Amino acid sequence: MKLLEERIRQEGLILSDTVLKVDSFLNHQVDTQLALEIGREFGRIFAGETITKVLTIEASGIQFAMAAGIALNVPFIYAKKKKAVTLAEQVYSAPVHSFTRQETYQVSISQKYLGPNDKVLIVDDFLATGAALVGLVDIVKEAGAELVGVGCVIEKSFQEGRGLLEQRGVRVHSLARIASMSPGEVHFVEEESTTQQPKEKVQC
């Protein structure tokens, strides 16, 4: 998605070869029109599937799951990281380790909203280590639902997340795939694979 790649080039803050901040337009302050465009793109990519639910995890994936749900005209659900006192019914749950927060927590979804008749698209903002997405995949499996695929806004392709998902037979589609990055420059997968000429450095 070229529009997204351009915003990463222009506004992304690369703190190291593994840390990218997109707070100004994706996951702290949100460009709502861009979020809706991201949802439409997921809707286009997965249009051939009879999706009944879009699933994400709180909190940074919510806006993109909602946008995808709008595009597909289906509800979206978000897994909660802490069980609220109001969530008294039976739940599906899975452990997820957060590498950014260095903690492991149980994510849960009410069994009322996910079941064997559902065809699910998982949407999230980042794919890196894949821990959160593997947890959601496990929940879909526990519910007996069919997983259509995983849609990620930004993927750090140099980390292991995609491989972990594909080992489970999961279809993965990311809108911007970063091949490598360091302070001041970013290379996307398309840039790496489409030419044998010297890499063009993109200033951030």
C-alpha cells in the first residue's frame, strides 16, 4: 500500500533497527481517513471470503479492525487483555507475551460473540514477533471458527512473526512490509526484491 509506505517514510520515527514509532498517524494520534482507507484495502484483499467477524486485540488494532468491519459490513470483536468484572460469562482465552511491555497476560473473548459458524479475519497494527497474533489464532481454533487470514498494517519482515503464522497454515497479508530499517532510512520488501541495483536510501 503505497500511501501507507509514504506516511511511514515521512512521519515514521525509527529509533533503532527494530523499533518504529508511528504515533503521529496510526497508534496514538490516528489519521481517521487513513485508517478507513486501510480498512477498505483489507476489505478488497479479502473480498472473496464470506467473513462474518473481524477480530483484533486491544488497543492499537481496534481502529483498523473497525475500519475493516465497516468495509466488509460485519461486526468486529476485540480481545480484552484483562477480564472485566462485567465479563461474567464463559470466555475463550490465550496467553500473550508483550515484548514491548515485557509482560505476559491472558487475552479473552466472550464465547457469546465467537463460535463454530464464524469465518474470521484477524486484523492488527503490527506483525513482528507474532506473539499476539498467535494468541488470537489459538482463540479462533478454540472457538471452532474458521480463520480466513490475518491482515496486518505494518510488518517487520526481518522478525519471526510471519514464519510462525505460516507454519500454522495461516494466510498473512501485510499492507507495508519493512525489510530493514535503521535511524534515517527504511527499506520495504518490494524495494528489496524488484531490483538488483544499489538500494536507495529513504530518509525519515
